[in-house]
Amino acid sequence: MNKKTIGILGGITLVAIIIWQPWHLLKNSDRTVTVKKGIIEATVVVTGELKAEKAVDILVPEVSFNDEVDIWAMKILSIVEEGKIVKAGDQVAQLEPTEVEENLASVNEKLNEHYTLVEDAKIDSSLELAAQRETIQKEKDLVLDTKIKVEQSTFESKAVQRQTQIELEKAQRSLSKAQRDLITKTQKHKTKIARNQRKLDRYERKKALLEQLRSELTIKSPADGMIIYGNSYEGQKVKVGSRVGRWMPLIATLPDLSSIISEMYVKEIDIAKVKTGQQVNITIDAFPKEVFKGQIISIANIGQEIPGEFQNGFKVKVKLDDYTAALLPNMTTSNTIITQSKSNTLFIEKSAVRGSDSLKYVFKKSGLSVVRQEVTVGIENEQFFEILQGLDEKDIVLTVEPENAAQLDTIRLQ
């Protein structure tokens, strides 16, 4: 075999090897990624909502918080448009008076009933005590008559004297009993009158409170500002027909737009990663090209159900740093919380890493072949894994399994 033939056969063999390498089965470079070196940040991404850090609340009338009013919620009949600029004293909302009027009618009926009971109790007391005083007077007269008989019996026999003395003692006992009965009956009637009077006073107070509430059903703005609706029982914004009351008193707010926060609920599984002072990158649908900076200023100590979801979370507040855009309350935000950051470290796209928590690996190009390489990962975010062991900068890694993946041995870390 001459050298020319050998050269041709060698070339054909080389081309065949190149053609049948596993990595060559990939159709384009989009199925490989390169290990890079630089900064990687571990993040938690949470949806939130802009709010003013400080605001004047517009609430249901304060009198409605009184337990004696006994009205738990009232329907909103009308409310001004959200975003409207109002002056102090302007009408903001009108609450439905039906329940207040019904309670007032019921209270007036009770008042009439207890007015009658108090008057009847006073009349009964007057009549019964007057009769008892007459009884006492008769007993006093009887004692006096009996004493005269005792004096007159001095010249009578011992038996007559003894009899008159017994009659005197009996009359005195009867007088004492009548006097005690007067005290008892007086106390009984005082108690009865006082009990009915207390009920009467309670209904009079309730009537006064209900009349005050009725006069305050037109809700007015306590200050100048822009109207932002509060939230109803269902976690949605209040509107005409929503019910507000002592347990959900907020109708609207007048926000101070000089200081804006993003309020969000971080899920239980992520809350341990979140700390006050951490930096947050904030994007807002209304300003898609801008990224606003902020910092976590507070984390709730107690979890609560996330509005609209069937899981618990912790309320977290992020104060926005300097901004020039016209940010307004209730704008939706996407908050990327930077929980950890490392510089000058290796990282790779998550799509290239496979395996479980006990063993992670990648399919790495090694010359003209592909190997299964074990790796150790560090911090992560939604896009990247930090690589602690197993890869070097600029290594090329497949993002899809080669066809012969099952036959490849894993190169373990030392």
C-alpha cells in the first residue's frame, strides 16, 4: 500500500471519527454553553405592589368601632374615582344607611318599652311602700293601745296583767316585722327600678351613637391628596357594593408620594434567605426599560396567608432609593432580592447541570469526545449555578444529553 493510499484512508477515518463524535450530533451551538468567570448573585424573585411609605388613612366613622353600636359592616353606596385629587373636607364616599336606620328603629322600640317598665316600677314602688308605711302606722297605734292596757291592768289580777303584757310583746314584734318589711321592699324596688333604668340608659346611649353614626355616613377627606382605594374583605380593592366596618375599616388612603415602598409577600421556603438591609432590583410594568434600586427595611415576624393564594408568606417592605419616574401606588413590581453575591467565581447556566442533590454532573466536551463530569455547585439564581469543583473557565458543556449518555462513565471528583 503506497503512502498516497494510506493518506486517503487516514483522512477518511478522521472524518468518520469527527462525524460520529457524540457532541457532533448536536445541530447547532445553541446546545452548548461555556463556563464563565465573574459575578454571580443568589436571588429571590417576588411580585409586589407599590405603596406610599406614609399615608393618611380614610376610615369608616370612629363611632362604628364602639361595641354598643353593634354594626359590623356597612356597604359603600358611592366612592370617588381612584386617583382623583381631593381637598380636605371633600366627599370621598357614601355608606348605606339601611342597617343604621333599622337599628335605630329597633332601639326606639326598646326605649319605649323600657320607659314604660321604669315608670311602672316607680308606680309599683310608690303604691307598695305607701301601703307598708300605713301598715307600720297601724302597728304603732296597736303598740300604743296595748301599752295603755298594760298600765290599766296594774290593779287587775296577775293573770290579766300577764295577758296584757303578752299582747304588748306581740304588738311590738309585729311592728318590728313591718319596719323590716319596709326596708326589704324599699331595697327590692330600688333594685328593680335601677335595673330597668340601666337598660334604659344603655338604649339611650346606643340611640345617641347610632344617630351620630347616621350623621357621619358621608365620608369626607381629612386632608388634601390623591385618592387610592383600600382593600376589602376579599383582598380586592374596595368598590361600590364593598362592605367596610370595624374589622376592615380602610376605605381609601391619601399617600405621601415623596417616599415609596414595594410591599410583597415572601414564601415560607424563601424567608430564611431574606434579611433587612439586602439590596433589591425592582422592575415595574409601567417602566419596562428601567431598573429601580431599593433596600429591605422590614420583615414581618408572623406569617399570614398570601392574598389570592393558598399558602403562607411573610410581608416584606422594600424602600426605593432615589427615583425620577412618576411612580404611583398600586403599580405592580417584580422584586429581585439579592440574598448573596460572589465575584471572580465560575458559573454556568442551569440548563447544563443535571443530577440530584447527592450527585450533580454535566456533559463536557473533552477534545473530540464528550465526558460525564461530576461537579460541585454553590449559590444559585434563576439562571446560573456557581461551580465550585469539576469545571474550568471556558470549558464547553452540552445543554442536552448525547445519544450515548447511558454508556458514558462519570468522572468523579477527587
